[in-house]
Amino acid sequence: MFEILMIALFIWLAVKAAGLALRLTWGTAKILASALFAVAVPLLIGCLLFAGGMLLLLPVLLIGAAVGILKCCV
């Protein structure tokens, strides 16, 4: 009976440890993804501007300006 109780206790402890490991991993992944996103977005904008992205950025800017003007008028 004692052996069954110890096996159940160790299984419960293993499940709790696995849950804690998943929580720590998920938290670390969220922090790392946030940091990478904060670094990647300005780099992406810079690369688009310097690598001929102005040709793509100009129409988007004009459409955004037109939408802004229409929202102000309406």
C-alpha cells in the first residue's frame, strides 16, 4: 500500500514539474519574442527605406493620407 502511495506521489510531482517547466518555457518565449519584435520592426522599416522600399511605401502613405482626409471631412 505504501508503494502505491509513493508511486502516486511521484507521478503527481512529475506532472507538477512538467507544468512548471512549460510555464517557464512559455514565459521565456514570450519575452524573447517581444524583444525580437521590438528589434525587428525598426530594422524592417529601415531595410525597406534603404532597399528601394520607398516605391512600396509611397502608395501606402498616399492611401493612408487619403483615408485620414476623408475621416476628417466626414
